Amino acid sequence: MGHSAIDADIESLYRRSPLYDLPLHHFSLTLVDLGEWKVVLLLFSPPGHASRRLDRSPACSRRAHDIIIGDGGGDRNVKGVRSTVPNMAAPPPWWPIPWKSSDLTKWFASRLHGGVAFTKDQSIRKRMRFGHTIEDSQKKYPEITDEILDNLQKWANDRGLPNIPKEQLALFTHSCYFDIEATRRCMNAYYSIRATTPELFNNRDSSLEHLQHSLRILEFAILPKPDQNGNWIFIHRLVDPRPSQYIFNDSLKLLFMSYDANLYTNGCSEGCILIVDMAKMRFGHLIKLSINNLRKSLEYVQEGMPMRLKGIYVVNAIWFVDKIIALMRPFMKQELFEMIHIYSGDISDLYSHISPECLPKDYGGELDCIANLHKAHCMKLDQLRNYFREEEALFRNYSPNNARAATKQIIPDATKNLKD
């Protein structure tokens, strides 16, 4: 394997690790074996101490080395920390770190999964934080009672989902109009689909190059003002008409990330509307579609998305729009099919559904242009990287058919390989 391939693999592992939000210069990346988890880590210097960099080039800081961490007293080994990646450069010289290995163990464990050290029967994570509070949701919708939330949390606990934030539970029950059984089905679909469709719901880090690429050829916007009925409006369109540049799975991933970003900030609302602009779509884009992931995404929208979808408006429709609808139709319920409105002519036809004061300038509206809104949205996605990572760690442990199985020991005791 060449150096560039190893570099890419190391970088990929690091981006998926719970340590990704820590400064890269604190680590020379290696693999720590924690049973079923593999975490990329090697400490350069502890917080509060001067960083020791072997090489100032970013490429070097992402390479794997066999470095021995000592406690400053002659014991150069911390058990359980070992490299399983081929060396790419000569090992750097050893230097002492003024910590006992037991302290390093505690520090290391505290850094994993949001600051919760692992024990056999302990939750592996803290509650995620949202940009709104449960009190905000209950004030808008008094039907979201503590009794409903407790009922849903107990149901989730039995399926390996401890500590779902109350704000998330509120989103589920609100989207299902406060019906408990319907909410449970929605939660089951939400976590099952996310756990089994990694190409759409894993590694949702907008700084990854392939997602950056898609954010350059696509534009997503969440309009800053809801419509006259309180529905938030999402816009999705191509800016680069070349089919060779289009990545279907990434466009779906970014669309669902956009939905989640809105839920994170605004919480429960009357609903949402999606505007799809086909102006720069070409027939060659059709061959880029994945039927399986098209089916999965429609299943998620209809069964698992914790948001009330009120309408899909296709503007600047092209001549083969009927071919796209034909591909989707076998996977669509009649209710969703009837939400689709197609406009191939004057954009003003849309005004009977959405007031111009709630639309961007691109469509004759009063709001900012889509390009500027897209830039702001990209910044929002970047700010939510930690949230997306925490949420992914949660649904990874979902066990719909084996109640409590995932809670007995989600992960082996993470400190057993890091003993003195």
C-alpha cells in the first residue's frame, strides 16, 4: 500500500473517531484497540503543555508512527496503546510525558464519546444538546407532555438508545401528531434506516472533500422566514449542469443534513416545504441515480423523518420529469404523491401556494438570493459537525429486535486495555 493510500485511510479513521474535534497537532495518529471499537490516537502533548511537533507539514502530522508514551519515570509503555498501522516514516525519538499512565488512562477515557468514561453498564455518551429547549417545544405545543416523553424514553431504553434528548423525542411525537404508537413506528424507522444506510447517514461531516465538492455543484437553502402557515421552506438545486460532477448519495445526505439542521435550531414547527429547481438538470443525471437509495430515502421521508412534510414543489421542470416520477412512484404512498406540484412555466404560478415575501429574489421574492443563503447554510452545517457525529454514535447502537441487548454492554470496558 502506498503512502498516499495509508494517509487517506488514517485520515478517514480519524474523521470517524470521537477525537476529531480535538486539535490534530496534539496527536500523531495510530490505532488504539478497545475491543469492538478502534480509535485513532496518539498523544503528542497533554493539554496545558507545549505542543511537540515532529514536522510542520500537515501531511506528516497525519501519518502513523510507533511512538511510546512514558510516565516520566522510566516506564515507557502504556499498555493497550499500540500501533496497528504500517510505519510511513522513521519513528520519532521518545520523550517523557509528566503523567502517570493511570492519569493518562483517565484522561483518555474522559475524552471519548462526549466526556463519559466507559464502564460495563454505563451509557457511552452524554445527552446531545440542541439549539432549542424542550420548554420551547412544550410552550408551542402543550400536547408534548412529560408523560409522553417518559413513555418514549423507556421504549428507547429497551432498544439500546439511552439518553435521547427530550428535544428529539418531542420532534418525533410532534411529527406524528402526538400519537404514541405512530411515534414509536416513526422512531423505529428513523433509527433502523439510519443504522442500515451508512452511505446516507454516516460521516456527515461537511468538511470532507467529497461533500465540499457536492456543496460546490449544488445549492441548499433554508429560507429565513417561514411561509404564511408557519412552514419552513427548503430549496435544493444544481448550479453545475455537468452530470459527471453529480454524486447522488451525497446530494441526499446533504439534503437530510439540512433537514436536521433546521430541526436542531427551530425545533417543532407546523411543517416544511421542499422546492426542487430542475433548471440545470440534464438527462445524464438520471443514470447517476441509485434505485436502492432512492427507495431508502423515500422510505425515510415517509416513515422516519421527524418533520411534517407539507408539500414538494418542482420548479423549472424539464421534459423528462415524468421519467423521474415514474422511478419514484413504486416507492411512494398516495399521500406523498399528492403533495408533489410541478411547474414548468412561469415561476409566478408558485405564488398561489407560497407568498413572494417568503421566497428568495431568484424567484421574484423579497428574501436574499439563494447563493448567499447557501453560503450561510454551509457555515451552519460546519458548526453542527459535533452534533452530527454525536447523533451518529447514538443510532449506531439501535437494536430494534433485541430489547436491552445493546444496553448490557454496548462497548467493552474501555479502560481494560489501558491498565498500569
